[in-house]
Amino acid sequence: MSAHSPTRWRFRRPSVIPGFGMALGLTLTWLTLLILIPLSGLAVRSSALGWEKFWSIALDPRTLNALRISFGTAFIAAIVNAVFGIILAWVLVRYRFPGKRVIDAMVDLPFALPTAVAGIALTTLYAPNGWVGQFLTPLGIKIAFTPAGIVIALIFVGLPFVVRTVQPVMEEIDKEVEEAAATLGANRLQTIFRVLLPGLAPAVLTGFALAFARGVGEYGSVIFIAGNLPFKSEIAPLLIVIKLEEYNYAAATGIAAIMLILSFGMLLVINLIQSWSRRRYGYGA
């Protein structure tokens, strides 16, 4: 077979843009400096603890409770964002109304707003004497300084990830698809759940993963509204900061490593589901 046979596998494909080797080298260098080296340092520092000390840190009741609150609230907030993010993206794509551009711009507000400012604003609203909290307190509903307040803060910072991920894919779906489903006898619910949502599944899962990842590591917008009460509303990132302030670097490193392992495992599962959905339905591929 000729060395120039078109069936032969090549690492570098022909391209109209030159500089593949330089671009790949810069990409790998940048990836190594920003991600691989810090993660490797965390892994090496954690391995120096030894299994016995590592497991004692991991199984500490305060650590387990902080991890449960961080991952639990991030998961709930990501689910809420996935549902209402689809609805908001649908409204922005399919309807025309006064003030549409303003609402579209407001979706990106959590990206630009400092997280500490968002935390202070949410606390002002939902505190027992706040603008909203003062009406909820007589009903026995407490938002601020509870896990519910953490969920609200994470919904605020995570919503743009879902909307901006789903919106471009939704724009690519022609209205003729919905009309064809209607002519074949499908009602509105069947059109949504059997025609539209399967095609949006990869984008929704991507937005869900981004919102979940942001929620797990969120700090600035949470510490003000959470109240930071151990075994009640203390998040794992705050516990890491507390251990660092106590100069307990071993415990801080151990908790960070546990968060890394759990986050990687959950994101891996989400990406596998996303890949399967993309192969099956095709949209967003």
C-alpha cells in the first residue's frame, strides 16, 4: 500500500490553517500549567497523609456533613436550573415580546456580578427582617441561614449556564418539526417530551453539569446567606478555608481531594450519559 494512501491513519489532518504543531503544543502547555500541575500537587500532598489519616479526615462527621450539604444543595439547584432554564430559553427563542432583549441580557447578570455582592443581596432579601423574609417568617418559613438559602444562592449563580447552553441548540430546531408532530396527531405534551426534549438532552445535561460544578465549588455567594453553622449550613469550601486558617493543611488538602474525587466521578457519569444521548438523538452533536 502506498505511503500516501488515503486510507492510512494520520495524526495530523490537512488543514487550511497552518500551525497545528504549535497550537497543540501551546494547548498542552497551558493545560498542564493551569490544571494538571495544581491537581497533581493536590494528589501528591494528599498521598503524603497516608490512608489512615486520609480516611479519618474523610469520615469525620463534620466533613461528611459539609460534603453532603455542598453536593446535595448543588444537585438540587442544578435540577431546578435545568427545568426553569429550559423554560426561559424556550421563551427567549420562540416568542417576541416587549423587553425581550432586557431579559436576555439579565440572564448573564450572575456572570458579571461579584459573588459576594450576590450573597449580600440575597441575604438582605431573605433574612428574617429582609424584604421577602419578613413575610415568610410569620408562616414558619426560614430561608436565610439554612440549606434552603444555599440552594437559592446556587440557583442564582447557575441559571445562566443552562440557558446559554440550551438556547443555541433550541434555535437550531425548526418550527416545522413541531408542526410535523402536530400533523401526525401528537398533542403538545407528546411534542415536548417525545420530539423536543430528546433532541435537547445533550445540551441540557451539559448545562446541568456546568451548573452543578459551579454550585459545588461556590463560596462567595453562599457564605453570607448560609450562616455557616456546623452540622447545619456549613459548606465544604468554607470548611477548607477554616482548616487553612487553623494551619491544618493536612485536613484542608484531604477535604479538597475528596471533593475532587466526588466531583470528577459525578461529572464523568453525566458526560457518559450526555455522549449516549448525543449518539442516539443527534441534536447538539
